[in-house]
Amino acid sequence: MAYTDALFQLGMDLTRSSTAQKEDHGQSALVAHSDREDCFVERDGVRCAGTHFIVDLYGAKRLDDLKHIKETLRRCVDAAGANLLHIHVHRFADNGGVSGVAVLAEGHLSIHSWPDKGSVALDAFMGRDAKPDLAIEVARQAFRPAKAVVKEHLRADTASQERALKAVPKKAPGREKARQAA
């Protein structure tokens, strides 16, 4: 495939229109409320923007079936009780894998499949009253994996719960002084 064709498929070739470019022209984001405070919820005693699940499925089935994956994303959104704003799926020619995203009023749901490896990476972030754990169960049923690994992370609102990481110097100052004294 030519370089310009690859850019076109990604929506990055500015000399031609692509579906990715057409989807966003002239559209503004929908605004539910100017006060975002109503978006935050309490989960497990933490006031947060929502729950973020990172899911890896191994030994999964139907990973190259574009229609099945798109329909599964829709069923996941419905099961979670989320509001779908936009859905897009794309098949890759090299391994038949599929990447897709469902943009939600409450967050997002994304999927990447590797049929040759039998694996799926699913990412579900949802706030408000949505229940992303129910979306994960729908994905398990749709792809019938031999193994599933699920990690959960609360996207917290409070800065006090965050920890700033400081850069570690290449040489610790104490060690350098000890070497110079020796």
C-alpha cells in the first residue's frame, strides 16, 4: 500500500477526503451541563469521574468478524446503560485484526483484536450511572475466551489522592559524595 493511501485510511491525507475527516466536519460536541460536578460519582468510597477497566481476553473467538465486533460493542454499551454518541470499527489487512471505539456520553469503550494470537484488548471507562462491569460480561460471552484478566482503576477527582512522581537523578548525590571521600 502506498504511503499516501495509508494516510488516507487513517484520515490524515489532507489532499483527499476520508470518512474520518467527513465524520467530524461541522459538528460540535454536545454539552449536557456547564457544571461538570454532576458527572462525578462515589464508587467504593471514592468520589471519582468513573471506573476504568482494562481487560485482556486470551484464547478468544470471532476476532476478525467486523460485524460481530461492532454489534458486540453496541450490546456492551446497552448492557452498561450508557449513551452511545458514535461508534467506529476498522479492520487491518495485515492480520485481520479489528480496532474499534464507542464514544459515550459517560466515557468510552475500545477494542483491539489480534486473531492470529487469539487475544483481545478491551478498555472500558464509564462514569455517571453506567455499569462498565456489565459490558465486560457481554464481551466475555461474545468472544468466549479461555482466560480473562480484568484490572480496575477508579479515575479519581481529588488531587490529594494523586502522587506526583519525581525524576530520579542518574547518580544519587549521597553515593557521589561517598565516592569522592574514599
